[in-house]
Amino acid sequence: MKDKLIICVAAIGIFIVYTLGVYGKGTKDERQDWQTKWNEQVAMHEKAIASAKAAEQEKEIQWLKEFDKVRNDAQVTINRINTDLASSNESADRLRNQVARLAARASKDCTNTGYSQGSNTAGAAINMLADMSTGFDEAAREISGFADKSRSAGLACQRVYGVIKNQR
């Protein structure tokens, strides 16, 4: 009986050890399966993140190219405006010189009227008109240059906004 009991206890022990070994192996296999699935998910997410970053970088590079094009176009326009202003300055200077010559001649003509006491009122009026014309011309030129440059900057800003809006 004692032998039977020992055999029975040994059989139960072997059964328990075998069951725990098989269970442990199954648990280990199941953990490895889940770890493999987890690693696949992590790799898939990392690949998606890298792809999204590359797409955003490409979009940003495209924006920068468009911004540079807009900036270069705006600079060309501003250079043209500056050239036009310089040209108009030359024309205005010639006109001012002509007005000054005419005003001087008119002033001289007004004082040489043959009267003993000549009046310089007409000459003063012509000089005042010449000075006003010069002042108006300078102010108009400055305002025109400012307006042209502001318009060019505004159009460049609108083009940049359009680039951003269309690529989103």
C-alpha cells in the first residue's frame, strides 16, 4: 500500500510537473505571439510617422520654393518701381529747372515794365506757383513710390497666402 501510495504521489507529481511545463510553454508561446504582433504594430506606426514627416517636409520645401519665387518677383517689381521713380525724378528735375527759368524770366519781365516804380507782384506770384508746383511734385512722387511699393508688397503677401491655402 505504501508502494501504491508512493507511485500514486509520484504519478500526481509527474502529472503536475508535466501540466505546468506544458502550460508554461503555452503561456510563453502566447507572450511571444503578442510581442511579435506588438512589434509589428510599432514598426507599422513608425513607418507611418516617417512617411507623414517626409510628406510634411516635402510640402514645406514646396512652400519655400513658392515663397522664394514670390519674393523674387516682388523684388523685381520693387526694382522696376525704383527705376521708374528715378526716371520720373530726372523728368521732374528737368521740369523744375524749366519752371525756374520761366519764373526767373517772368520775374525779370515784370520788373522791367518801363515804369519808374515797377511792381514785382506778378513775379512773386509766379515764383510762388513754381515753388508750390515743385512741392506738389515732390510730395506726389513720394506718395506714388510708397503706394506702388505697398501695392507690390500686398500682392506678394496675397500670393504667399494663396500658396499656403491651396496646398493644405
